[in-house]
Amino acid sequence: MSREIKFRAWDEEEKQFIYSNEEYVDYQWGFENKQLQAWKIIESDSEYELYEAIELKSKDQFTGLHDRNGNEIYEGDIIRCPDGWTGEVYWNKNTLQYWAYNHELTELHQPEIIGNIYEHKELLEKNE
């Protein structure tokens, strides 16, 4: 089974996510030295555009899963499941699967995205 490969990154300056699969007027995505990179247009006129690299503190990959409301689940999302647990979505390098809290993440859990680690870190405090 294959899934769409796409990323999002947190723009700390603008306090927003930028997504690799969306078209932006003021952002560009690409690879530099085999690393995913984003650039923001800082000056533009009819003849040229001047870009500035954005420091990507995160490069969250799409898990291929959706929450119970149909929203795409990315690494760094905070999810809540009906059985009561809440956790941050992350890639488990030992099992090669996405996990949240102490559970392998599947759509069978019927997760709901309730936030992300960049804007809503306090949502994880109850599990610590």
C-alpha cells in the first residue's frame, strides 16, 4: 500500500504551517544538498524575486492516516482517542510505524486531532 509523500513545516516567524503540496504566493519548496528546504519571498517586482531560506525547526511528514473528521494526520500532531489517551504523533524507528503515546497509530483507534506540539504543547501535560 502506498501513500502520498508530503510534508509540513512550522514557520516560527509567521506562526503558521506551510505545506509541501500546496501552492503559495510567498513560499517555495525544494531540495538543497538532499535536504528538504523552504524559502520565503522577501522582495519581488516584475523582473526578479529575492528569497530567504526559512529555518525549518520541523519537517513533519504526513502519516497517510486521517482522523475521524477526515483531517490528515502529520508527525507532531496531538491526537485524542475515544478510549481516553492523548499523545503526540511520531515515527518509531524501532517498529518503523507511526505511534502516539504508547500505541501504534492506526485509523482503527478513531483518533481526533486536538492540536500540535508547536501551538498546544500543554495538551500533552496530562499524560506525563
